[in-house]
Amino acid sequence: MLRRYLLLTLGFVVAGVACWGCLVRAEDLFYDIRLAISPEWELNGLVTIHGTAAADLEELVLRVYQPEELSVSSIEVDGIAQNWTKDAQEPSVLRVHTPLTREQTYSLTAEFSGRVPLFHDQSGYGTFAASEHAVVLGAAYPMLAAWDDAWLTGPLLPWGDAVVADVADYRLTMEAPKGWEVVSGGYEIPLGNNVTLVEGQNLRELGIVLVKGYVVQSAEFKSVSIRSFSLPEHSAGSREAFRITGEALQLYEALFGPYPYGTLDVVSVPLQWAAGVEYPGLILGGELYYARWEYEPLFFPMIFAHEVAHQWWYAQVGNHQVNEPWVDEALATYSSGLYFEAKGRLEEIVAYWQNSYQLGRRRNPHAMVDSPLWGFADGAGYGGIVYSGGALMLHDIRAHMGDELFLAALRSYLGAHRWGFAWGDDLLRAFAAHSPPSLDAVLARWLSR
Ligand SMILES: [Zn+2]
């Protein structure tokens, strides 16, 4: 995600492949979802999650990331109805008490329903919201919590990214109102009668958007099909978003390794408090920025260069976005800096980070780059410290290591954790393993550890 911080007179305002063989993931998780959405934005769904127990388990843990809007009415495991409990402190956590032995396969089916709020009636980013021309369905289904020797949960906060999930294959059958087109992180296959089949592999979550009256610009970049969607009046911004996305994708492929999906869709939607949001294979860009892209020569490209980088740092290497949001955000922000550097604009982006970091420190003097999401009450200082400070930290690390070893460390981190889960210590270990000089003094400046 990319947010924007501006100090105005009114005070604080947020405006806001090839090589499939080398990209195969180790464990099998498969989501089979049926979703039907009415013209009044009532949502009815059924999800079946096919998985294999990673250990002897007492329970399966589900996350419902829209706990106010979506409710689960029944859960079955292998065809047997289950009781479940909702955590008192954290209603997004559902615990299904079904003992499983290590390597036992299971199928969990949950029935759920709810309503998608209107964009103007909701207070979030707009990632689960309906407007006249776009319905964003982020985290629109119950997800299995990620597993890393324990179920990974965490508080659901109104700022930052919430989803902590394992990579899975997906099949979605989506019934949308007449005249709406489905755009998603997978491949869409229209089946007729307003039903679309979506299939995707290796997705950490399935982002879905319904659009109406949009125009699309598309082209192939080597083996990747990029499509950019917007309202007709925003097609100039959409063309620019398309161009930046293609350039960033090619740069990151050269620096880090192949983009792992066959498609990448970029969609202009109404967003508030966020300028861009990432899903595997899908990027949302804030519509307001499309309307004035030519007045944002630094920030507009930053949105897409940042979100494209999340296709490596988040989609491929997962991390705990609540406990350690810096891990993917610092990498995505710094990668966007590499995009500007390739354009001869490194000094400009470093100056932006320095300014933004100073503002962040003023707003939240106690937080550090590696503070958890809850260390930034109401999001205060979050972008400045975690994104810009995190990027400045990586810039320092690179200066100590040299370009070649810095990129070698990133590639080794990606290779070791692709389709898995990494912690901040894994990233720091990758740098340490490739760095002849000690990085301790550098890290002490930025991190609380
Ligand atoms: Zn981000």
C-alpha cells in the first residue's frame, strides 16, 4: 500500500513467465470460492479451502478481514458441521476446533454473507466498497490464517495492510450484476449469464474488482500481459500508469528475478487515505491521482513503481504485515527508488524520503522503522518512518555493501523465501551473509533491535 502525507494549512491530510519450474511452491493450499453479488451489493459466498495440516493441530484458524460487514453462517470440515469461536479481543479471528494430525488433508467449507458498503459510507481505504463504477472486493472471503510453526494472527487495525496469509491456488466463480466486468489477480474467463470464472496460482490472496463503463489499455511485456483500466475521462492517466507499470516490471525482473504471473492488471478506483493498494497480480490506483497525474511528476510514478515491487515483496515473499510491516514496505519503497534511479532521479527520491522521514519522526518520535503497526496510533508517522525511513535504511545498507552484494543479498532472500514467509531477521541475515563490513552500526540507527 502507498499512502501520502501532506501538511496543509488545515492540518494533516492524507490525499492521499518463463521459469515456472523454478517458481513452484512446496505446499498445497487451494481455495474454491463461489461469490454472488446483487445490484444492491449484497454478497453471498461459499468458500472451500483444501489444505494439508502442517503439524498436529487442535484447530484451524480463519480470518474474516471484514468482520463488520461479513458474517459466517456455517462451517464444515470434511462434510461434518463444526462449532467455532470468535476471539473476544479480535473478532476477525475464528477458531474451528477440529483436531488434525500432521500431513492430514482436509476440506473446510464456510458459508458467508454480508453487504459491501458504499464508498462514501465507509471509513476505510475503499478496498471493500462500492461506487457507481467500481466495486472493490478485497479480502471478500474468509481466509485461512498463515501458518509458521503457529497460526499467525494479529490485531486488525484501521491503518496499514491487514492480510497475513499463505500462498494458494484459487478458483472463483463470480456472479455479478449485469453490465459489470470482473478484474482480478487471476485469469478471468466469462462463462455467460453474468458469471465469470477466475483461476490463479500462487496467490497470497485473491483481489477482485468489478468495473462498469471502463476502458482498457493492454499490451504484452515479454510473457506478461499488462492491462490498465480506468474510466474514459482518466485514460491519459491510465496510459501513464500502464507505461510506468511495464517499465517497473521489466526493471525488477532484471534486478530481482522473473515476475511470476502471466498477467498484471492495474485498475483506477476510488480510494481514500491510500494512493495505491497491492494484490498479487492486481494493483489498485487511487482515481484522484489519475485525474491530475501530470501535476504529480514524482508521486504518480511512485504509486505504480511501489505497487509493482510488492509483486516480489509481499506476493512472492510473505511477511507479517501487522507485526513487521517494514519488511515488505521498506523493500517496495526502496525498489521504487531503484526505478527512479534508472531514470536518473535518485537524488530526487532520496530527498523525498528524507523529508518524509523527518515529518514522520516529528509526528511519532518514539517509533522506529521496525515498529509494529500498533506502534503508529491512527497511522501517525507510519509512512514517513516505515516506508521512507525503511528505504533510507536500505540505502545505507547498500552504501556499506556495494551495489553488487546488496542485490545479491536481495536475490538470495527472494530465492530462499519465495512463496513462503519471511521475518525481518531473515532479511537482515541475508544482508549480513553478503556483507563484508558489519552492518550493526547502520542497523542500530534505524531499528529498535
Ligand atoms: Zn506498500
